Amino acid sequence: MSTDIEKQPETPDEGAAADGLAGDASPGGASVDGIGKDTRTVAGLTLVSRVFGLVRDLVTVRVFGDTAVGSAFAAAFAIPNMFRRLFGEGALSAAFLPEYTRMADDDPGKADAFASLTIGLLAMVTGVITIVIELGLLAAVMFSSDDPDRAYSLKLVMVMLPFMPVICVAAILGGMLQSHGRFGPWAAAPILLNLCIIAAAVPFFFVENADAAAWAYPIGIAAVLSAVLQVVWSVWCLRGRVKWTRGVSQARVEAKAMLWRMVPVLIGLGTLQLNSFVDTVIAMYPNWVGPTVFGYDYPLDESSNAVLFYAQRLYQFPLGVFGIAVATAAFPALSRVAKDKERFSEMLRRGVRLSLYIGLPASVGLMIVGPSLIKVMYSGFGDGTGGGFSDEGIVRASEVLMGYAIAVWAYSLNQLFTRAFYASGDTKTPMKIALVMVGFNVCLNVVLIWWLKEAGLAWSTAICAIGQTVGLVIAAKRKLGLELLSGKTQAFVIIAVGSVVMGAVLMGMVNIYSEPGSWGGQLVRVLMLTSVGAVVYGVWSIVMKMDELSWLISRSTSEESKE
């Protein structure tokens, strides 16, 4: 999509055409060719945001390290973000966007009323939830006077929890932007979060004897401020496209139906987030409860959640930049052609191929480069400066990342398939599959941590993600009548073989290029490995004339790619 903020098309149809949704004449301007272009826009801006996110992690990990304070900050940051992903970017957005997209095309006035009512309800509900949780946390803090570490962790959660209602509103505004063909502004919005946290954290290094535990509070406040800035940014980018109104009565029926759809969507789309939250609770057990369970020493310690959190950040990089970008770009288009089974199937197949084209080599590459990447991101600088993880923490984080990395492709496909079901009006099927996987994940968690410690949580998440993918593919065939693999197996084989070839080259380089002792040497090694991996896979794509590459780089949406 076009990222030109100043360009304001006169009508939704005009905007769709101008932004590349209308490759060929079709209802609502949806085009299978547009998915590649929109994915490129979202991925490109998300890449910039994620690079700032890596800088943020480089800074904060050197403030907190793999300590109890690091675990407390990670938990305080993860809890409001879980609500954001479930409500803002997850359940409510998925229930809201298809209906809003159709209204914006057919009845803009009603769409304005629907959006105004949804934003109002969301602000009210999440605000009440925040107040209730804050009161519960306050009571818990008062009863934790004998455990300073637990009290400190709960206070940090209280500071950062207001991030949740504000960012949820921002996320719905972002969904509205996407519906109007403006993928760029919302993809760029997280840059504000990263800049605010970096600005709050950097002064720590210039204050003599600065206390990391105390410094976590202004960093948390900066995160909350960033959510306010994202709301302001999104509203500004929507100017001229939405007329906010108090006259919302005409949209009450649709709003009520949306809320009913939201419950199964909440479970179906939020599986990865729910599993991650369960991981956080299990990892924080030593901090919040104690070092033993039923008289046995608990297998995790007070630094476990910091190790888990920062390792998660690295597998979420390719997932956020590419995997979710495909689902984000495809969702409005799928919603527009949901009644046209042939076009819907064609669009979903293209999304699946793009997800695998990016996700499979990302999994392979991250498993091989991951340990070196952990050292570059989270270790000190080799001269006793720079803070960061201990040597033991580096090893533990590498093991966690290995577990998560194996299923990057599955996380990506799950986002796409779940949204495809929602675009077709089926919210219950993904919910049922998700419920099974969440339950399975909890069981695996409590078993694997005794053998693999934090890595057990990662392997459990990956195994359940792959299981969810299998379930969604089978359900897509049975419920939606989609033959996703029909006549397309050659494309999937080429992607798989290309990923293996890339992996083999990287493994050869790892064995030849001995482990550097310095931080700078590790950085050079990571840059070399990632560059070679990208070149090898790119050359493979060109030699094999892979359509997926042309979909991503083509500037013309009307250009037909070979299927």
C-alpha cells in the first residue's frame, strides 16, 4: 500500500485503486496481486520498527540483565501487551474489521457510527478492566509487605497497566487505517513506543550508581506515554476518512453482533498470546510465589522470565516483520471477496505461499544463527562493560530461542488461516482448535520445564503452534471447502528445498568460521551469516523463478504472476 500520508483519495474505491488494492476489476477493489504489495509495505515499515525494537532491547537488557528486576520488568511489559494483542490487534480487531470494511464500501455514514460506537465501548470496557485489575494489584501489594521482590514486581505492573486501554484504542484505529488502504501509518506506529523507551532508558548509563530497580518506573511510564502518542498519530492519519459522531444508534445491531463474534475470536486468534502469557506466569512463579512447589525445588529461578522474554523478542522479529505482515495485508482483501469462493481460495493460497516463503527459511536461519545473535544482542562487550546477560543466561536464552525458532512458519500460517476463517464468517472453528492447543500447551509446560527448564516453555509453544496449523489446514478443507495444496505442491517443495540449501550453507560456514571471542567478532559473524543466508535464498528464488519473490517486489498490482 502507499505510505504517502499526505495523499488523500476522495472515495474509498478511489483510495483502494490508488493504494493498489484494485489490481483487476473486482468487488471492493480486492486483488490477489495486492497482497504481495501490501505485505511489502507492512513488512518494510515493520522492519524499521523492529530495528528500533532491537535497539530498545540492546539498551534495556543492559539496564536490567538476567536478574529478578529484569524478570519483573518483562512481566510488567508482557501483561498489558497481552491485552493489546487479544483485544486491540486480536479479537476485537478481527471481529470489527470485516464488518467495518464492508460498511465503508457500502454505507460510509453507518461505518462512521459503527467505528465511533466501537471505540467508545472499547475505551469504556478496557478502562473498567484496568481499574479493577489495579485495585486487585494494590490489595496484593499491601499483603506482600513480607516479600519485597513480589511487591516490586506488582508495582511495576500497576505502573504499566494503563498502557493497555490506550493501545487497544490505537490498535482499532490502526485496523481502520488498513481498511481504508493505509497500511503504512499503523505499521510505523510502534516506532513511537521504541523511541520513548529508548529515550527513558539511555540516561541510566550517565547517572552514577543508578539503580536499575528504580529506573524501571520511568521506562514504564514512557511506554504508557507512547500509547497516547500512537492514538494521536492514528487519529491524525484518519483525518478526512472518518467522521466521528455521537449518533451511533444506527450501528447498534452490528455492534452487538460484533461483540458476540468477539468471544470465539478472542480465543481463536489469541492462542499464541495466551500461550505466551501462560509461559510468563510459569516463569514468574519463583518471583511471585516461591522457590518450591509441593515441597520440591521449582525448576526455574528468579531470572527465568527475563531469559524467556528477551529470547522471545528475537523469534518475534521475523514473525512480526514478515509473518504477521502477510496476514495483515490479506485480511481486508479476504473480507471483501469472502462470498467469491474462487477468488477467496486463490487469495488464501497466495497468502500461504508467501507465509511459507518467508517463514520456513526464517525458522532454519534462526536455529543456526540464533546462538550468535543472542551473544550479540544480550551479552556484555567482552571487556567487563556493557552489562547484559551472564554467561549462564546467554546459554539459557540460546536454548529457549532454539525451541521457539523451529515454528516461525507455523506462527505465521496460524495468523493467516485464523483471519481467513473470520473473513468468511466462521469464528467458532478456530476457537475450538485453539482451546485444544491452549490446554495441550499448559500440560506440556508443566512437564517439560522439569527437564528443559525455560526451553521447555518454548518447545511447548512451538509444538502446539505446529499442531494448530495442522488442525486449521484440515478444517479449511472440511469447513470452507478449500483445496490449498491442489496443484501447488511443487511450489511448496521448492520453498522447502531452498530453505534446506540455505541451511546447509550456513551450517558449513558455522563449522568453518570459528567462534569469535570478542563482541565485535560476534557481530561480524552474525552479519556475515545473515547476509550469506539472504543471498543464497535470493539466488535460489531467482534460479527457480519463484513467483513468491515477484509478488513481493513487483510494483504493479495488475501484473499477473504465474500460479
